[in-house]
Amino acid sequence: MSPSHCHRLLAVALVCVLLLWRPAAAAEYPVGDGINGWDTGTNYASWAQSRSFVPGDVLVFEYVKSQHNVYQVTEAAYRTCDPSATGSVLATYDTGFDKVPLPEAKSYWFICEISGHCMGGMKLAVNVSAGSPGGGAPAPDAPPSPSAGATYRSSWVASAAGLVVLGALHVLVN
């Protein structure tokens, strides 16, 4: 291969890497880690404490549709497990596979509205922190974000793919 052809090939590879690379993307979190999903047998306070949420992340609630649901509620409804007050229900989900975006830095509260489930522990509070994972102060009764351990982000896949392409091209050129 001529040097000019190699340079063009490397330039194309670099452009491909730059097109594939993107900053840290939103992460999807299967609530309860998909082991039991959204059910009465999971400690959601511990689950939430082991994660750092940032704006753009998505909670994925998987459950048996005929046995559970997901209500996004106010803090008061979360604390009392009573969503009957006017304005206490912010959103309802009942498909059995609900993707709930966390668009801004604030606290979010979720319960299962089926009788006895919330009181039995089927409730989740998450604190979405602005900036880097682990930052921000938790809201009252919301689990704190851990100070160490970044959450999984998908951008490393694009970066790794780009490095593989560059490595392969380097081998071909030399």
C-alpha cells in the first residue's frame, strides 16, 4: 500500500471512531436487577443505595401485570403508602414492562398500589443527582447515592470498537 492510501485509510478509520464515540449515555436499571424484578421480595432501599442515578437514566420495572403495578407518587404518598389524596399520583404504569425515565436531578418515589404491597416494602425512592454519579445530597428518606463506583455506561462499547478498528488498520498498514 502506498503511504497516501494508508493515510486516507487511517483518516477514514478515525472519522468512524469519532462518529461512533459519544459521551456517557443514559443507563437503564432493571429495578431489582431482574432477579425478582418489581415484587414483594426485594429490598428496594438497599437496591437504590447501591446505584448512582443521573438525569437521563431509565428505571425498568418488570413484573407480573395481573399482580403488581407502578405508581409514581409524591413523597407524602410514598411515606404513608396512601396514594388516595388528590395530586399524590404523578404517573401510573401497568404494562408489566415499564420504562420510566428520570429526566431531571431530583427525588422520585414509586410504590405498588396493590393492597398491602407498599406496606410490605414494595416501594422505591431514588435520588437523581446533577453532575457526576455520586454527587448531590439525598432528599429526606431517599437513599443516598454511593460515593464510589461509577455506574455502567454504554459509551465504552463504542470506544472499544473504535480501538479494535484502529488496531486492525494498523496491522494492515504495517
